[in-house]
Amino acid sequence: QEELELDPPRHFLRSKGAFTLLNDQQEPIARFAVTRGPHWREIAWTLDGAKIEPEDRAGLVIVTPPAPLAPGASLVLGFAFEGTFPGGATKNGGNVQEFIASSGAVLTAFTPSFVPLMGFQDGFGLDAEHTPDPKQWPEDHWKGVTEGGFGNNTTLTTRITVTLPEAYRANSVGELVDERVADGKRTVTWVSDHPVDFANVIAGKWAVKRGEGTALYYHPEHGYNVDEMLSALDGARKHYGAWFGAFPWKELKLSEFAGHADYAQGFPTNITFSENIGFLTESKPDAQAAFMVTAHEAAHQWWGNMLSPGVGPGGDVLSEGMAHFSVALLMEEMQGERERIAFLTKIEDTYGKDRQVDSEKPLVKLTGGRPGDTTVLYDKGGWAAWMLMNHMGRERMLAGCKELIARFENGPDHPLIEDYLAVLREHAEDKDAFDAFTKQWYFEVVVPRYTIDSA
């Protein structure tokens, strides 16, 4: 539960809320860590309603309950703070991933921008020059119950109330259940109508266009690609729902933010888009870039939200690689084979140019952070799934994908590539051929050798 006050022209926020925390481990918890943001001021903490003064180790907050928290037991951690965000200038005028500015705001639960992060955050605060080598994982790390790779280990319900100047709107995960305007202020309340893994808040001065259970919030002067993007949202909700499982929330929305950063993120029900990679992108008849990136982010509602990958090598392939696979399916369904071929040709070309031949890891060993890992994660990950579908058949592949999401959606186990392949293998007609194919493309590093069948 969260009450958030934003003043975009002043870069200011005031946050007050509470987390109900459950011990889902097998042993009592004597203390736990919480990560706060460096921009926090006037900080206050409570535990089950009583004020506490936890130990603060340069932003790593150590909370010690009066008695160890037993397995299955819960407590309520309350917090309050205010601050200016970002709390200073960026290095050499660089971009920021999250911000509060006169154009609006982008805040996510991936960082302690508007709520604390639960637990110790490995690598938090390190720069590119001091990043440690990736962890070495045992071969059987995927067996048993695997914790989630991002967000919380279990899904949660949210109630987020945002107050800001009347000229702005604010979107968050779930369903808008209340909106009031008084004394120049707008107050909106968003409630998760289905459990989520993480949340965000985005604000702006928007126009809105609605589709079939979808909505697109955009700057009134940036209408160039709105119809194309809304078409992708509508198609994603309809076709991804048929292929991978019904969309469990009431509305799928997409919101634009200013180009202080160049990314998009597919939070549950609340996709966020930089103006630079969708709304101001030039789309052409043979390269509908706005459709493609919208389809990719919409795919994360299934690959990333409904199915939260496990922590460990290859986990992100089930998010980013499968999102690219989904784009290929949707482009073929809605735009035809030519556009699908153009998309797959483009990502294959990117992989060929950007892969690091001497250090590339197999998909099951991919940890990210090394040169060349990004194209393996997105492009090879998507192509491997597309080739696997052609190998085992479309109906069998989609049935396996739908079963994978249904089997792992509610935890507590979170899948890695080995789990994904084990479920798909159950649907393969020729299991020996399936094993031979997946051995090459997921467990080894190979590239295609092209031959001419006919000319």
C-alpha cells in the first residue's frame, strides 16, 4: 500500500506506505535487509505500527524484529520519506533511467526511487568499472525450487494512490478505481486486479486513445505512430492471449515519457515507453519499428510478468528471447509473411554483427554483462525459439508454451531454460530429434551453415 505525492516542476516526491512481508523460507528470520535510495530525506520506519530506528549502513537498512519471524508468519514494515529525485546532476550530462521532471515522472520498483527494495541488492551502487565477474553456478542449479530472477519471489497485491498537479495524470499497475480533482490537485488510486511481481508509477500530460481493452497515453503532439502502436497492443492482447494464456488483468495500457532515457519496460498492465523509441520512431511499410517495439514490450505481460523467470544463467532468455519470438508470431499473424521475414532477417543480421565469437556462451550459460551478451539474449534467444517451433510444429510448440506459463505462473518455483525445454519436450513427437536440436541451439554455441537447395 502506497501514498505518493509528486510535484514534477520541483522534481519532488513524498512517499508513505507499507509492505506486508511473509517469511516463505524454512527457517525463522532474525533480521532482514532493506535498500533505500540516496535521495531519501526525513526518513521514518515502523514495524507493525510501532516506530523503529533500524541500523542504516550507507543505505542498506537492517531491520531486527523483536522476535525472529517464524516460517509462514508475517509483519508490516512501514516507511515514509521525501526528497528531490534525481538528487543531483548526471555525469557528463548523461541520461537517467528514472526521474521526476516538468514533463512528468518515471518511477519503478526496480530501484528504491519511490519505495524501498526488499533485501540486499547484489551489485547495487557499483559502476561499470567495478562490476565483479559473474557468479559461477552449479550444473543442477535449476532443479528444485528456484527463486525469481527479478521482482519479488512471490506475487503481491498493490494499492497505489498518487497525488500531483491537476495538469498531469499518473498511471500504475492494475485498475483505476478512483480519480478526484480538487484545489488544483489530481488524486488517482490504482489497485492490482490480479497479483503482480512488481510495480511502477509514470506521470505525464497526455492525450489518450483507447482500443479493445487497451489504452495508449501520449503527448498530444506525438500522434505519428499512435494508431500503429495501438494496433499492436490490441493484437498482442488478443493473439498472445490465445497462444500463451488469457490476459489476467482488465486493461493493458502504454504510457509515453520524455526522452531523458531511451528504453521501454513492460510492467504488469502498465508499459512505459520513451518518446525516442516508439512515438518519434520512423515506421516504414517494410519496417514498422513502432509496431515491433510495442509488440515486444506487450509480450512481457506473458514472458516476464505472468511467467517470472528464475534467477540463474539463461533465465532472461525466457523474458527477452521469448518476447522476440512472440513479435515474429504477431507480425506474421497481423502483417504477413514478408514483414515477419524482414524482422527475423534484421535480428539475425544483428546477431551476426554483434556476437563475440571468442567468448559467446550457450543460452543456458548466459549471465549477461559480457560483450555480445545482449544480442545472444534477444536475437539468438528469439531465433532459437522460432527454429524450435519449425522443428517440432507450431501447435505442439504453442501448447508447450501455454502449459509452461500455466505451470509456473503462481510459483513458488520459477523456470529456467532447462525447465522450459523439459515442458516442451513433453509435447515433442520425436523426443530424440528434439534432444539433438536443443543440444545444439541451447547447450552449445553453433551458427547456421547455409546451402542452396534450389535457384
